[in-house]
Amino acid sequence: MSETPSTETATGIDEQRIITLLAQELNVRPAQIAATVSLLDEGATVPFIARYRKEVTGGLDDTVLRNLEVRLSYVRELETRRLAIIESISQQGKLTPELEAAIGTADTKQRLEDLYAPFKPKRRTRAQIAKEAGLEPLADEILTNKNAVPAELAEQYINPELNIKDAKAALDGARDILAERFAENADLLADMREHLWNQGWLYSKVVEGKETEGDNFRDWFDFKEPVKTLPSHRILALLRGRQQGMLDLRIGLNEEQDALVPHPCVVRISDFLQLDADYTLDADTRGKWLAEVSRWTWRVKLLTAFESEMIGKLREQAEEEAIKVFAANLKDLLLAAPAGPKSVLGLDPGIRTGVKVAAIDPTGKLLETATIYPFEPRRDREGSIRSLAALIARHKIQLIAIGNGTASRETEKLVADMLQAFPNPDVKKIVVSEAGASVYSASELAAKEFPDLDVSLRGAVSIARRLQDPLAELVKIEPKAIGVGQYQHDVNQRELARSLDAVIEDCVNAVGVDVNTASAPLLTRVSGLNTTLAKNIVEWRDQNGAFPNRAALMNVSRFGAKAFEQAAGFLRIPNGDNPLDASSVHPEAYPVVARILDKIQANVKTIIGKKDALKGVSPADFIDERFGLPTVRDIFSELEKPGRDPRPEFKTATFKEGIETINDLLPGMILEGVVTNVANFGAFVDIGVHQDGLVHISALADKFVKDPRDVVRVGQTVQVKVQEVDAQRKRIALTMRLNDESLPVSRGNASAPAGNRPRGQGRQQQADNKPPANNAMAAAFAKLKK
């Protein structure tokens, strides 16, 4: 690939500048960036580029491509703003070569705004009023003349008509002018910002009178920590406390330095500007006056601005990290192992309202629904068992999916008794997360899928289907309703949605989609498709039957050549006219396959899926001007294992019999569970007692763990040891270090911490909102703050 020459768009943006910057940031060649940017601008999706344009991009993977996509947007906004600032200052007649060079080398939006600050149109400030009163020469004289005596010079500027009634008023005006000038010095701002970021502390105090109302935030009533060491979940907890009016937050140096007079930041300003300020003299000297200007600059101009800016920066970084955590967990959940095409009986447990039951066939088609009432008040246990057994026999059920909500363990026991009364070795029961099932049940999509089905029964269908294929079912649910994030409602919702959409898109396209069975929501996530095209595909399928081949997609309304290029490789047609249509080989590469078949004198049906069919044939022999070695190697892999699923083998956790509620737990018990959520401070594990336990990051492994996801992932089956139980407050401390000592059961007290996540989305945030108790479990949870 040749290096791309410098280009300038119609908006004046130098694209080569952007390409060079991104190449440096991502540590790849400019030509790779240029090629990828061109593809993105042409409408290509990241999954398509990553899978089918490896030769063009030099093999950039989807992670690099996603980062490039995000950074490209930022840098283009940066360049647009750079041009606007240059234009604005130029129109004011104040653009010097030095300033233009500084603006040209600014590499962040913050630096650009710092340089623009002196020239930005602003409201009428005290400094502006002082300038209008003619006090700028006084300020300049004191600043530049080391022999100046401020009080004597000020006498010359007394002017009652301009409200300069005495020398003090004149000096105050001069001070305002210099303070504003210093506060708009981009280099000073950069220096002070870096100093405060590296040396600053965040302080939190309870708002006076909110001690009782803000009890959930008691840990933060008198809290401090260096800015640089604050973890994301702690920042978001503090910000939530402030947003709710319970906490006051401020930024400063450590307490000893903050109490110094003069303040170290005041001294730093004077030193940086070389003001020769003298803090020790009591006389009305130039040094003392400049020291006062420095103090005024810090206290009045910079401290409040920096405090707001840095808390904003902390929020931004914490939100970015929280979004990454959510995205990573969502990816693990979407790529969980599918049970596959098996007939499933879905059970949505309930007590008074009954257990909702739905039977589906191996394709996910709803066969029959029922409601059984084994618990209070009807207590029809025997009738419920007979109904379940009849459904299993009638529909040849292979798996029973039991939702993990209220009455889950009771329902699981009911199923176990049923399987004992009506033995069937081919039937297995599995507890399934029902997070988001109720959201789906009440959605417009569910109403369209099952217009005649009661809302409560739709949840049972969803539970059954998500066992068959988690990805296909979970894409129907708003990601935030699945509840695998941390502080998801506190973060930037636009960025969260963008990130989660990208994760879903990557997962769907990594697995591929059967175009003849996929729902419209699943098809919408396929590269190159949108809501309209997905709907049109389903309508065409309903009217004409199954697609016989990929080429038939072109018969769908509005499905043009560009959509076909982007989507075809990810849309699969099992048992169609062409075996290649069931693979990830793109139709554009079928001629390569034809050359391979011609070389070995075979047809595709006889070799596809055969491990040794291409033995002795080299991919390098089939490279041409369009398809390079990476693509040909991918084609060889697909011919050997067509349509391979990247998801792991299906496995399930087995909850221990007799352990159904938190009251059944005893310290020291070793149980099997499923990881339901991973946060920066640890992992939550479902052990079958309606209350997830917390494995703190320090208890995940015998070695130091920096990131919990290095050890556990959402959906993973793990062995844990019950370390401590607070039955009254429903808190369970677990450890994956099975040799750890366990602690006694706690009866709970008023100051116990909320260290565990109750069922339902977003509740894990309580782990940082409750105060620690005076017991060993509290000490473990207190580590969340360190």
C-alpha cells in the first residue's frame, strides 16, 4: 500500500493531518488508517471491514477498528473547532504567527479552548470594566517595572467620573485586569492543571442537615482520596451523592499543603509567571501587590474553574470506564453458550400468580402455554406436576428453563419432584437468568410477536428462547434492562447506547444469522441492515417462504448492492441451494472457491466440512489482485468448518439441593454458581438463593488481580465458598479462594453495608452507598473504598 497524499476536504479540514495523528495514537501505518477511513466514509461497517477487507486495512482487528471509529469522530470535531477558532481570531485581527502555530499544534479540545479563551466573546467582566476605565496601562506598568510603587502609580489614575475614586479602586481594577490575563494564559493553565491533577485530592463532606437523609452515603460524609487513585465506581458513587444533594465535593491539595499561607498554588502561579512576588513584606510594595494578584488569580479565577473541570474530568473517565465494564459484560452475556436447536419448556416462576409455562420447538416456535399453581394459595402441587409431565411428553421436551426470579428454587424443586415421579433421562432442568424478560414481555415487539398471548406468558417464552440462543433473544431487549453494568443510569446515555450498540453489532456478526429464522430485531443488527430492511426481509420470507440462496436477498424491497455487499457474508442459509451460503465466505469470493474446486477437481458439496479435503493445497496459490492471503486463508478455514460458532460449549451450573434461601447458607459451604455481573471491585455470583453474593476482587484468586475480568466473565460457572452471611440484611460474602477462613453468620445491624446485589438491574451500585459495619464482612466491603 502506498502512503496517502495530503488531502483537504471541502470544509477545509486536512485529512492527512487526521490520518497522521490517528496512526501515531493507534501505532499503525498511516496507509492503514487512510484505507480504513475511506471505507468508513463509504458506509462500510466495522464487522464488514474486519472480516472482509483485511487486505485493504492491513489486517486491523475489530478492537482497533472500533477505537479508530471513535477517535476519528473526536479528531474531526477537533479539526473543525480548530478552523473555527482560527477564523474567529483572524476576524478580530489578533491572529499572530505564534498564536496560529500554537493553535495548529494543540492536540486536545481543552488546549484549543485555553488558547482561545482571551479572544472568546464574553460577558462584560470586572477586568473589562477596568480596561474601559483606562487602568490597563497601570497594570502593565506595575507588571513590567520592577521599581514601580503601586500606590504612587495608582494616584495618577484616580477618576471619579469613571468610578475610580481612590488609589485602592485603581489598584483593584489593575488587579482584575492582570488576574484575568493570567487566568487566560494557556501555558499557565496547562501547568496548573497538570499539577493539580497529579497532586490534588478530592474531599467529600456531608451537606449540613442531611446526615439522616443521606445515610446511604455515610462512607462519604468525611472522605478524602488523591484524585489520581480514585476508581471509577467510587467516583460515580460520590457524584451520585452530590447529585442527590447529600454530599459536597471539592478539589484541593492535601490538608497540610492546603492550609499553608501563601497557598502552594499561589506560589506556583507567581513562580511560573516570574512575578518576583514577595510574600513576607508587610509594606505596600510591588512584590506584595503581585502576590495579591496571584492569590486573586488562584482563588477567584482558577480554583472554582479547576474544581468544576476536574470533577467533570473524573466523571468523564469514570463513565468511560463504567461503559467499558458494561460493554464487556454484555459481550460475554451475548456470546454465552447456546443450548442449540432443542425443544424447551420455559418456566417463569411465581407464587400467588402461578408459574407461567411455555413450550417451544427447536426453531423457537411457540407450541403451547399454560399456568400452573403449585404454591400458595392454591397449592395444587400434584396437578402441576402432572401438567408439566404431560407437556414434556406431548412436545418431546429436552430442556426445562427455569427463570431465576421469585420462587425460582421452589419451582426448581417442583421440577425435580416431577422428574422423579415421571423419570425421563433425556430431560434436563436449567436455571436461566430472567433479567429483562419482563421488559420484553411488555414491549411493542413482544406484542407484535404474540398479539394474542398474555403479557405474563410472554416472559416464559423469552426464558425458553434465551436458553436455546441467548444472542438471538437478548437482542430484543434494551441492553440497560439486562442489568450487567455498574452505575449504568448515571453515565452518559448517548455514549452508553453507542458503545452497547457496537457490542451487539460485533457479537451478532461474529456469530452470523440464519436469514430464514432470524427475528427482525436480530436482523437489524446485521452489518449493512437497518430496521426497514430487516422488516422487509421478514415480510418477504413470510410471503415467499425461505430464501433458497443469498442471491434471492436482492429480491427484497430496498435491498440494494451496497446492503448486499455489507450484509451477505453474515447472513446464512443452511440447507439452501449453495452450501457456501451457510458459511461466512462472502459471495464476492465465490470465484476463489471455484478456482480451488477446479484445482482439486471436486465440487463444493463433497469437500465442505471435510477436514482433509484441501490437504496439500496452498492458499497462496489462489491469491489475485482482489483477494490476498488473509482472505484465502479464511476461505480455507470456512470450507473445513463452515459456519463455525465462536461461542463456547454449552455447560450449566448445578445449584446445591437444599440450599434455596439465604437462611440455608452457612459459612464454609462450597457451592457452584454462575457469575451474573462483573464490576471493577469484584464479581456477583448467583448461588441459587435469590440473592447474588459478592466475590470481592481480593478474593477472586490467590494472586493479585488488577481487573476482575482477567479471572471471571459473565455467565461463567464458578465454585465459591461462603465466607460470611448477614441473613437479616441479605448480604453474602463469597470467595473463590477455597482455603480462605469463613466467618460467623451475622444477624445484621443498622450500619451494615449493602455489599450485594439484589435481583434486578443496577442494584449492585448499593455496594458503594452503604456504611461498613463493625464486623469482618464490613472490613471486606470497606476494601471497595480503597
